[in-house]
Amino acid sequence: MKWVDTFILAVQLLTRFPIKKEVAVKDETLTDGVIFWPVIGLITGAIQVAVYVLLEQLMPRPAAVVFTVLVQLLINGGFHLDGLCDTADGLFSARTRERMLEIMKDSRIGTNGVIAAVFDILLKIVLLNQLVHPMIPILLMPVAGKMIQGILIYQAIYARRDGLGHAYIGKIDFRTLIISTAVGVVITGATLAFSGSLWLILIPFICLAAAFGFRRYIESRLGGMTGDTLGAGSEVTEILFLVLINIADTFMLI
């Protein structure tokens, strides 16, 4: 029952699925739930694939891709996209560290946030439309965005005194890091290798390396990580994943 509650709490955090079961919110339950984040990404991707397959029969393919990307936002409530917007507003404000953190905490979205959101959504639509067979990338894109979270969280410093990210950042243990990352890598790497060239197994590792670089950059600017930067990391990784898939497609590895 403990792991069921842990999974349910993770689903309630990362999605808008109407699960009304009350689960006691404990620090251990929250941090252990990170293990399930790539699985929740897989569930999200599976729903998106189902929507894409259905809509492709009813409308032009580009429109089906647009609605498929929209479905992801509906599932997670724009949770990660909001983090990307806030992060962009803060980092590109050319202010002090303290002021950047204040801007990121503001619920209003500024110009940089809007630009980040537009480019994020457009890039996903364009990159998916470039692929002849986008179903595997649609399935795995949310997994990629979740599997790198352990890299961003483990032994990280929380840049604020309070906030949602405080429950996770710097709080997961090494075991959770390894399991969460391994689950994401196995799901992503095995599926890609099965659907194309064995070289595709490198893609999740490239995403993990990029996530480490993203963390170092954020820490150099903000002095630590926040919940917003975790969301931004997820969105950036999803874009990187699609870019790598398109490169692989160009070289006929898929």
C-alpha cells in the first residue's frame, strides 16, 4: 500500500487526472515518488499516441500533431511549461540573483516567458511534423522530460527558502536517483533501439548529459535549483529529445 500511495501522490502532483484518493503527504512519500516520474511520463505519452492515432484518421496530419501536443498540456495542466516561462522571465531579466528569483515567483508571465512558451510549443509541433512516423517520439518525449529530474534534484541546493520545489530539491537519496534515471533510460533506450538502430540508445544518455549541463548553468545564475527550473529542465529536454530524433531520422537510423 505504501508504494501505491506513493504512486498516486506522484500522479496527483504531475497530472490533472481526477484521482480523489486522499494520501498522507509525507517527505518520504514525496521523494520516493520521483521513482515513478518516468512511468507517469510513459502514461502521458501513451495517451498522446492514442489521441494522435485517432485524430490522424479524422483530420490533416499537422492538425493531429497540434492537438496531440495540446493534450500533453491538458494532462499536466501546463505545469512544466509554467516553470519554463517563469525561468525565462527570471534568467533573461538581466537582474541580480535575488531579483531574478523574485521575478520567477511572480504569477504573472512576462515577455520572455511568452517567447519561451511560444517557441517551446512551436518547436514540438514542427519537429514532430517533420517525422514520417512520429508515434514513438510522441510516446517517449514525456519520458525523456521526466527521466532527467533526478539529475536536477539530487544533492542540489534549493535557491529559495520556501516553495513546492523545497520538498524535492536536494532531498532524494542516491537510490532514488539511480532507479528513476534507470527506469527512464531503459524505457527510452530499449524502445528506440527496438524501433530503429542500436545507435539510438545513445539519445537518453545525451539528454542526461545535457541535463547536467543545464543544472550547472542554472546553479551558476541562481545559486541553486527551484521548482520552476525543474519544469524548465523537463521542457528543454523534451525539445532536445525531438531534435536528436530528427537528426537520427535524417541519417535514416529510425
